[in-house]
Amino acid sequence: MKNFLIADSENLHIIGLRYTLKKIVKKANLTVVSSKDELFNHFEKNKVEYLIIDPNNIFLFYEDDFKNLRLNFPNCKIIILSYFKHKQTVNSFLEDGIDGFISKDCQEQTIFDALYKIENGERYFCPKTLHVLMDVLALPSSEANQKLTFRENEILKQIAKGNDGKSIASHFFISIHTFRTHRKNIMKKTGKHTTPELILYAIENKVI
């Protein structure tokens, strides 16, 4: 049994999400709250394994509330399901340990993909969120990416587009072992440790 808490106030989205979760999670205990007080009261009294929240639809829910949730309930997986609006949302995702970010206009399959990856210890950005970030995060280029070789830059571009290791290796006619070596070197040079961090690095430094 997986315990889900849905925090939102848009009824149609809630209905669709409940339907989707019941399809993809065999034993799902689903609870819905629509206010900040209800959310924290539920956490105090119940075990929550997954919080799926649209912070834009929870009145007076702030960035610090994510910090409090992560501090007090570190084992809960937190997924933001919302329409991307501000760069600040991305900062919350990275700094507050949020596990997933899904745009509300994504396909049903996206929910399945997110839960699968998060359950296996990964963070998840939906494709639409990544595309929006590429348009929104126009930050100055860092000198750090100048340390990367031409091939490393090209591989980083492919990673940022969401391509997996096998397809990238095939694209460059290299072995998966060689790809992993390149990725390891890229992470070392950029100071990043996960694929989502590499993707954000590429976006922020306009590698794509």
C-alpha cells in the first residue's frame, strides 16, 4: 500500500490524477487536501509516502513550507504538479530536495515515468518543464563549460535533451562504456553529480 497525499484545489485535475494513480499503482491510499492547514495536519497524523502538490493552488503555501516538509518528513517523496511560471520554482526544486516536477498539461504516461524514476532514487523533470526552462533560464554562460572538450560539450547537449545513454552512444558511434566515461568526466569538471543537475547546468550555461 502506497500512501499518497494530493494537495490541490482544482477539482478536475484532482479527479484525473486520482484516476491515473489508481491505474498505475495497484494499492494506492489516496487523500486529498485543499489547504495548507489540512496538509500539515494530515502529515502530523498519517504516514505520507508521496506528496503531489500544486503550490500555486494552496493558499499561503510558501517556499519555506517545502523546507519544513523536507526537514520534518525526510522520507516523503515530493512531486510538484503544476504549470511552470517562475524561475523561483526551479530554485525550490533544487534547493528544497523536491523529487519531481511535472507540468499539468503533460500526458498520463508522464505520471508513470515520474513515479518509476523517483521510486528508484532519481529526480524527475517532465519534458515540457525542461523545454520551458530552456526558454526561461537565460543566464550568462559560465567559464566552467570551457573546460569541457568538444565531444563532452556535444554529449552534454544530448543529455540535456533527455536522451538516454544508449541512444547517445549510438548517436556518436561509441560504446556505452565510453559514453559513461565521458559523462563521468563531465560531472567531475562541472561539479555535478546527477543527470538532472547536468541538465540544469546545460540550461543555465546555454550549452544547448
